[in-house]
Amino acid sequence: MEYTCHYDSPLGGITLSSDGEALTGLWFDGQKYFADTLDAEHAEKPLQVFDETLRWLDLYFAGEVPDFTPKLSPRGTSFQHRVWDVLLTIPYGHTMTYGEIAKALGCRSAQAVGGAVGRNPISLIIPCHRVLGAEGSLTGYAGGVDKKRSLLELEQTAK
């Protein structure tokens, strides 16, 4: 059974999902691939991982750098997991390009990396918003380029 929780962020509603132990999803409501990995059968339920994630989100949207990461368990292919592991290494306030990630993985296709980045089921915490196109262009973000821009601006003005 999977469980859900809702969070009202300054950029709109966010839906969280968990298997009861770890966070399995975090999506802006209505984003591309919204709840793509969420089981059809799920229920709202208070969980410790949701409490931790809500605290993380409160700190993040207050412009602070959270000093912890809730337990994560994203669902995806082995290649997607390799890409998401690289995303987790991008420091707060910094960015990488799809090409740089491809090079780090020894992969020839920035497009394949882009596909994996776009399918990231735990937005914000696995920071896909920190990935830019060639020459720093703001391209592709499942939550919308406007949200990506706002998140990057928030990180540039962090306390």
C-alpha cells in the first residue's frame, strides 16, 4: 500500500507519496508525469517520512539549506537511478548541464539523460531543477520552466 500527503508551497500544491518507510514521490500538482509512479490504490496517512519531508520543504522554501535528506526510494530503471544519483551531488545553488551529467556517466546521449531527469519522481529533493541545457539555457522541467526559474532564483538568494 502507498500513502500520500499534500503540501501547499509558494509555487503551488505538492503531492508526496510513500511506501510507509521512505519517500517514493514528490510532484508539483499537475506537472508532467504527475504521480506516474504512484500506485492506483493509495490513501492519505500521517507518516514520519512525511513529517521529515514537510520540515525539509519548509526550510527549503524559507530560503535555507536543509541539512538532512528524508529517506528516499524512487522507482525507476537502473539508468534513471544512476542519473538521479548524480543529481543528488549537485550542491544547493549550483547547476549542471545534461551534457555534463552524460559525460560523468560515460553516456553519449544528453537526450537519454534528459529523459531520466524528466522522469525523476522526487522533485526538489532530487534536484532536477538544477539541470540546465547547453550554455546554461533553462530547458525542460516537468513542473514548468517558470517554477524552475523560481527555484533557481530562490537558491541564489539563500540565507
